[in-house]
Amino acid sequence: MSALSIQQVSRTFVNPRGGQTQALLPVDFEVRENDFVTILGPSGCGKSTLLRIVAGLDTPTSGRVLLDGEPVTGPGADRGMVFQSYTLFPWLTIEQNVRFGLRERGMSLAEQRERSDFFIARVGLRGFEHHYPKQLSGGMQQRTAIARALANDPKILLLDEPFGALDNQTRVLMQELLLGIWESARKTVLFVTHDIDEAIFMANRVAVFSARPGRIKTEIAVDFAHPRHYTIKTSPEFSALKARLTEEIRTEAMASAEH
């Protein structure tokens, strides 16, 4: 069963002088329920644009997006979004940030606290509930953003290079944290990245984007067993898959440079 259906979605931007830039060629793509799919591609290929359309933060020029058979027409609680930049409210504590969406939905205070306590603990931030974002490291702020998204119990979790600004050690820890949450909760996930190791390690399936204007060039299954540990990155199978994806991205990057 497909949780997410992207049907002939394209996007063309028009500047104030009337010039047009085509970011996305028509894209057809399905994400199955409980799947973890990474979108990999060169910079500027339109992968974040597609994710924003799925989130309802942008509108396609043509085509449509269906979530559980219902058209996406704008932002909604059925999609949880985590950005690369830290998007927490600086005037709210960690607990208040995680509870924000629950409060807006009219959930009782007792339910808000129960859910926020559970997910704050799940991302390893128990004891930091009353801290403000500026008092936390970047990795801890992203943990909070993930907890906030999960607390709303979305049908699908959308992540736009959420670990891109982190140092390598913290990034690896966050990858394992998120993957561990997925392995236990089996939430449907669509994850944009430009990091090949990350794309392979996190996903059951990698969708490779072409250079701009973007389209899905190929899809590659990732068959490593769960639970996963970062040591799989040293295996011959991982290296072979990385080499294949590296060549796919190199070809697209060279094509982009020629335009």
C-alpha cells in the first residue's frame, strides 16, 4: 500500500521579470506505508522543492500529491517536517516546543505532557525539558525538532537534510538515533540528503535525482538487515552500493556543469 503518491508533479518558478526556471520535471513516485526512502541528488536538483510540495509549503505547477488517497492542498498535522536549520521557537522551552502542535490541536494538558515526556525521553533529552534552544547544542536542537514532529503522530515524517549542519560525530549519532526510532515505530519517512553514506545507511530505498530540472533518474533498493549499526559502512556490500551511487551522482553533476 502506498502512503504517499506523487503524480506528475512539476515545478516552474517565475521571477519578477517573467523569466522562468524549471526546478522539477514531472515526477511520479510512490512511498509505501512504513517505508524509509532517501532522496539523493546533486545540489540544486529540486529534491528539497519536491519535499516542500509534499509538505504543502509549496504548490506544484502541475500534478498532485496524495497522502493515503487524500490530496495535499497545504500544510497539515498528517505530515511532520524537520528542516536543516533549527526551527525551534527560541522563547519556548524544549518541553513547550514539543507540546506546541499538540496544544494547537486542542489536546488536554495531561495528554500534552504525557506525549512530550515520552518523545523527549525517546530522543535522549530527559533532564533538558526546561532549557531553551540557545542553551542546547545543534544536535540537541535537532533532537527536539524530531521529538516535536513525532509527538504529533504524523502519517509521514519529512526530513530536509536535517543533519547537514552537524559535525560528523554528532551526525552519525543522530543517524543512529533516528533509524532506531524508525525501527521501533515504523513511521513512513521521506528523507532528503546529498550525503551518499547517509542515504544508504538510513534507507530501504534510495531515489536518485537528476541534475536540474530534477526528475527521479533511478531507484535502488537497500537490503541491509535491521537493526543497523554504523559498522555496515565498512562492508564490501556497502562500498559497492556507494560506488554505484557515487557514479550516478557524478554523472549528473557533470551534466549540470555542462549547462
